[in-house]
Amino acid sequence: VSPQPLAGLNAAGAVAFRAARQFLPPLLSDWLRFRFSEFTFAGTAWPRPPSGGGWEHESIVEAQVRHWPLLKRNLEDAGPLGVSHLPGHDGRADVSDHNIIMSYAYALARALSGRRTLSVLDWGGGLGHYLLYSRALFPGVDFQYHCLDLPAMCAAGRRLQPDACFHDDARELVGLKLDLVISSSSLHYFEDWRGTLRDIAAMVGGWLYLSRLQCVEQAPAFVAVQRPRSAGYGTSYPSWFLNRRGVLAAALAEGLALEREFLFDERWYVRRAPEQGRSRGFLFRKP
Ligand SMILES: C[S@@+](CC[C@H](N)C(=O)[O-])C[C@H]1O[C@@H](n2cnc3c(N)ncnc32)[C@H](O)[C@@H]1O
């Protein structure tokens, strides 16, 4: 079951709720997650920047850096990969997180296709945890890993992973062609998501893995504001819930061919929204 947190719960409360949920009837558990969701519907236009700093709020980097040693430990041996970079996901047995990582393993295997080196760009890649996942999944491969994120996140990422390349300005990436570009739960944080997808697509040398995308099926794209207290982030930020067909059409227009679609068990309930979100992924190939 996915880790959809409850609004108003701090990180410890969210951990307790996740543990207690296995004893709750599914209907009650879903209703609680809907009723107390961290997301609030905000209309069909991007709102003004949030006052709390949005993704630049210092608590986000702090919480992820604090969680980093545990994430590394959870990836060390041959145990299950039900792990996450998200603070509060302390174990390695979360089935939803396991699905996220094994879906990535599929995308990586398609991109590798037996090769021993792979260049990767992780767009909105945080501290670069997908590099840790990549090495745990394919230990013999040499990954040339680039990560684009905000300046404070990149600075922390450089300290933790000196052998990765962190970029806090997308202009540094212009002209690069990467074997695999990943955008996991990040495209929906860009106001001009179509323009961002165009920029990303221009850097795809082979494969694009759009993962953990906030999607709806029927409704037109809309915006929600999230207050991510359960992860220990003391801020709020807007994000799109994108229409699935709209995403596929935009990707097709950039010359990308869909190779596989993925489903994730992250229930992103949005209070007052015309449709509830679903976490989807898409593996595209550039012919
Ligand atoms: C939900 S996290 C996803 C992290 C990771 N890709 C994953 O799925 O596990 C979103 C990431 O996008 C980054 N981000 C948000 N807005 C950004 C921007 N304008 N430029 C670069 N990165 C941004 C955040 O700092 C954060 O690391």
C-alpha cells in the first residue's frame, strides 16, 4: 500500500499511520487518506510562488541529507529494494517503493541492453539517489551520472556523491545527449511542463523514463498545492496533475515513441479536485 500521508501529521505521525494502516479496513484507510490529504485543489492555472520558499526551503535538503546514511545502508546487501529517499521511509520492505525501483530496473535494463557504460541525466534528481539505485541494480556497470536540481540540493549532492555531476542550471546541459534521461516525480513541478518536456526530449540520446508522474485520465490538467509535512518539509509547493493523454501527445510531438507504461501505488488524493490523481510512468524511446 502506498505511503500517502495525512495532512497535519509530522514525520513521526506519518510513520505511525503507515504502521497502523495494515490493521484498518481498506475503505476506512482510503477515506482517511482522502479526507486528510496533503494536497488541495488550486484550479487550472499555476498559482503565485508560495511564500514558504517552495522546493527551495532549507528543511527539504536537511531532511534528505539526514536520511541519506540510512538509505545507503538499506542498499548495501542483497536484501529487498523496498527503499526510498523519502524521510520516514526507514525500512526496505515497502512494496510500493519496491515497485518504483523494480520498474526503474526495467527501464535501465532496456537502456543498457547489455552495455557496460551508460550516461544518465536525472532531471529533478535530488541528491542523486537514482545513482545509488542504478549501482545496486547493475553493479558491474559504469554510470556517467548527471543530476539537475536546485542549487542547495546540488551543493549537498556534490558533498555526498563527488563522482556524480550536479547541475543547478539547465543551460549547462544544452547540447548534451544522454543514453537515458530520467524524470521521476519532477516534471509536474514545472509551471511550463510542455516547454520542460521539450528541453528534456532534446537531451535524449536513446531513452526517456518519465516516472511517478501525477496523472489524471478524464479531467483536464489541474494544479494542486501540497503541504508535505509528513516528509518533514516545512513548506508548500504547487504541482500539476497532468492529463495522461495530454502527456502522451506532448511526448509524441517531441518524436518520442512509447515503449512501456507503468503504474505506481502512490495514491495522490486531492481534496476538491475533479478527479483523483494516479501515479504513472512512461518509458519512451527516441527512434
Ligand atoms: C518529488 S522530488 C523527486 C525526487 C526524485 N526525482 C525521485 O523521484 O525520487 C522533486 C525534485 O524536483 C526538484 N525540483 C523542483 N523544482 C525544480 C526546478 N525548478 N529545477 C530543478 N529541480 C527542481 C526538487 O528539488 C526535488 O529534488
